[in-house]
Amino acid sequence: MIIELKTPLTTLNEYINAERRNKYIAHKIKRDNTNRVHNIARVKKFNVPYGLYDVNFYWKKPNNKIDHDNIAFCKKFILDGLQASGAIQNDNPKVINNFTDSFELVKEVKFIWCVVEFVKVEK
């Protein structure tokens, strides 16, 4: 199961800077990022069946200006948005087993976005 999330998401450094300025700004950033993912999942009717999954995040980025750990932070918004939309039943260890992050430089893109793949774990 794959979902393409072509929406800009806030990186960790941006979020921390906002949090230091004003906790309400940080709350708005979290809400807005989560809602963007939620809306994409609803429009695309994305739904992951019950089970245990490994999640692969394929990050597309326009340049090498941002560290990968700052980008990978965005998975918080992604998983929360998918859960809020009902696309995944939860983002706890009973549903999400492991993560992987891969990064690709794509000069044609204007902002960082992500393709998320859910791979069912067979017990």
C-alpha cells in the first residue's frame, strides 16, 4: 500500500524555532501539517487493512540544505494525519513495526514531500 503525499511539511528545526517563539504557533503548525495529510488520505481514499506493518518513507527533496533527521521528523505529522483520517487504525507498535527512511535529491521539486509505503509483516 502506497500513498504519495505531495504537500510541504514542516521540518524539525522549523518546528522547534516556532515552539520557542510561541507554543500556540507550534500547535498550529502541528495541526495544519496533520490536517494536510489527513485531507490527502481522505481524498485518495487511502486505507491500510488491519495488521502489523513496516513503513518505508521515501523523501523527495529539492536540495541538500536540510539534514535528513530534520526531514524524517515529518513522519510524526504523516502518521498522525493517516490515523486521524482512519487510513491506519493506530500508529503504535501493535500496528507500526519498523520505519525506514530513504532520501532522493529531485531538483525539479519545489519542496520536500514523501511517498509512504506500508508493507505487511508476516508473523
